[in-house]
Amino acid sequence: MLKQFMVSFIAIFGGFWTIIEAIGFFFEDSWAKSIKTWNNGVGFWILLVVSGTLAFLSLRVREKILEGKEAGEIPKTLVVRSRPERLYKALGKDPTKVKKVRDPTNVVEHKPEVVTDVEPDSSIIQRAFDEVGRRVLLKSLDKASKSDLAYALREDWDIVHFDCVVGPKGQLFLEDGEVHPQALRELLAGKNISLLVLMDCDSLKVAATANSAGVTTLLAVTGSLPVLAAEKFCYGLYRGIARNRTLAEAFSDAKALASVELARSWESTLFVLDGDASIKF
């Protein structure tokens, strides 16, 4: 900052000084001589102050321009949602009102939390960006199949957000079957994904797959994840991202919002951020 200020100051002061000296050198009338005399007296100090002020203002303008460019970038976000009805049939529950399942291989024992009016994660993300007044390029795959996911991942995405059931072996349950870790690794590899979000119980099981696929940062969950906590965490995370905060800062904000719900009876729930937490979008 100081170096940039000095460079700007010297350039501005030098420009003023050169112009005034040139006037005195090339023009011999009394007006030009008086300007040169003024420049060698009190004018010197006035030039110092004016040059310093202009140098400071130019730095502030430059910072604002850079901030505007950075904040003006539009994050490309893919949201993949799949809560297959077959996982809930044994419970006789409406899958649109049941969001989180601890263990999809044994849904009868691990009954999911039932909450009415569940807001899709894609809607929460859009709302967070809209409230901040920032654009986001958001694509949502609802009731996603394996072919839907494969086709969508042909594009480049900054953030890929899974609102899917994660199995005990780290597989994803989509509408038409499971995506096993090896298949998921192949889908994610070489895509330059900056952030992979998995909003489901025990979704940290996907960490090894994400790391081997070259995902920069993974956000996942250990333990059970209640619906209301998931929604608040999602909102806090993407609101922070929309405000151009680092992932570490956005993650901290999201945990604070979700902590109210988690404090009630979900002590085993833990959000995990693994990777580069200094990223901004």
C-alpha cells in the first residue's frame, strides 16, 4: 500500500513540477516567470499537499474498481437434488417433506426428521444472493438421475452442491440408482471445482473421493443433520459467499446460524471444511 502510494505521489508531483518548470523555461514573459518563482517558494509545499491528496484518492479509486470487479464475478453453481421415493416407502412418509436420512440402507430403523414446507437448497442459495444484491449463475437438477449429473458436469462449475442422500460407503443415491465412489471420482476429476458441498448426514464419507478427484475444498457433515439446521447453514454459507467473504468466514457465519438448531438435541452433528478456506467467489 505504501509503495503504491509513493509511486503515485512521485508521478503526480513530478508531473506538476515538470509542467511548471517547462512554462518558465519556454516562455519568457512576466507571467511565466512569476509561476516559476511561485513554484520555487510556497508553491512547492502546496504541490506536495495536492500531490499527496491526489495520490491517496487515486489509490482509493483503484481499490474500489478492483473490489467491484471481484464482486462482479458471477459464481457458477450447480445444485443436484435427489431424495428418491424408494428410500421413504418403508416409512409411509411424503418424500417432499422428509429431507435427511441417516442411513439409506436401513431407513426403517433410522427414521428421518419430518418437517413440512421444506425449502429446496437451490431456492435458499438464490434467496441468499438476491438479498445481497449479487448475481449467481445457478442451475438446479431436481430429482437428478445419473445421466443428468454426468451431462451437467460436462460444464465447468465453481461450486457443486449435492442435496442428496449419501450412503454408508460414500455413494450418492440418485433417482435411478447409486453413484459409487469410483464413478463419482471420474465425474468430478479434471473439472476444477473450487467447492463441493454435501448437505446430508455423514456425508464426510465422500472426502476421499473428492480429494482424489482434485476438488479444491470440500464441505461435508459428520453425524445426523436436522432439516432446520441444514437450511440455516445453507443460507448462512451462501450469504457469506455472496458478500465476497472467504470460505472460512462464510463457514463460520453458517455454523453460527445453524448452532441454534443443533443445540437442541443434535450434539453429534459437525460441519467440516476441508481444503483451501481462503477462497472467495
